[in-house]
Amino acid sequence: MDSAQLRKLLAQQDIRPDAFDLDGKDCDECLRLERRQNRWVVYYAERGLRTGERFFPTEDEACRYMAVTLTDDPGAKRVFPRYPGDSKN
């Protein structure tokens, strides 16, 4: 998987565009993908800080990690899931 395929997958999964950065743009409170020298890094960017940095030898591995992290996070979705037992439709 490359970043173009990841972007398509995240759109299909209704992940908010402001929840991630694949282009090196300035973002606040998002999961970011970067290429550093000969490896890839995924980290959470918040107010200029980098937390939870994970390094990967390939773009494929970094993108797959990012896909799982974002699709497993209910807060990254455009619509929050309802609580169990919620009577609203």
C-alpha cells in the first residue's frame, strides 16, 4: 500500500480528513506519515510535538499501520458511533 491507496481507503472508511496528514502539511492533533531519509515514520502531531513515533522500513508497512490505527479509532470517523441501547435512529 502506498499513500495514494491509503488516502482512498481512509475516504471509503469515512475517516475525517483532519485526522491524518500524508502530505507534510501543517496539522494540529493528527496522525502523520513522513519519509525520513531511507525509512518511514508515523506519529501523532499535536501543537508541534511528536508522540508515539513508530519507524518502518517501507511505505507499505507504515501505511498499513496508519490504516489500522485510524480505522480502529472511533474518534477519527466522520460520524461517531451510537452508544449501545441508544433508541435514536
